Amino acid sequence: MNDKPIIRLWNLVGLGLIVAHPSGVIYSNQTGGYACDHPEMEGVFVPLHDTDPYVDQYQQLDQHFYYGPKWRGHCYSGIDEETAAVVDEILTGSYLTRRLTVNRDKLRDSEEAWIHVIIAPPRERDFDGYPSGVGVLTWPNSD
């Protein structure tokens, strides 16, 4: 039984990053397209939807996972290297997210709206006090 509080991100607008960290708070989101999974991660949540007003990464991710010919809303139970490369390319579109890359060791645990990422070493103001590490990129599920 989990005695830590859970914050459900089901009403999230745009992108967010859960930085894995022993915060005492669990974050969850509805993910996996039509599978409607509810994975969880303990950490700290960082909203990313305003990182670059000229680049709509959420729309690009939604287009790939929900409308694109490969997944069509059925991306659950893991992603492949081709999808990881697409996500990496989308993440290069803004200053903050270009520091994230898909964690190739966690492809089987990633799915639509829940992509495990590696966070590049911190620079000046980015993620002060949080060491380089891992997290999850999340956004509204397309179901």
C-alpha cells in the first residue's frame, strides 16, 4: 500500500516533465492512447508548455502518436527505436527540452504520453539543485 500522496495529471495542458526524485509525491497520468494506463513516478513536476511559444511540441507528439500512421492511438507496451528518434527530434525544438533525450534503456516502459527521458547535466538556471538524471516526459493522453 502506498502512503505517499498522488497527483494525477489528467487535466494537464501541454507538456510536463516529472524529474525522478525522492520527493514524497507520486505523479500519475492517463497514458498509452486507448489503453488508458496509469503509470506512476515519484518526483518533482516541471510544466514545459511555455518553453517556446513558436514550437508546439505537444501538437507534434500528439500528431505522431494519435494521428500518425504508425500508432493511431495504440502506443502502449513500449516504443521502438524509430519512435524514440522521432521524439528526440521533436525535443530539439526548444531550449529546455533539447536537454532531454529518450532513455533507450526504458523503451519497453515508455508509451504515448509517458516517455522515459534522460536529463542532460544542468546548466546555469536549469533544474537548480537537481542532479543530472532521469524522468518522464508526459502530456495529455489522446484517447
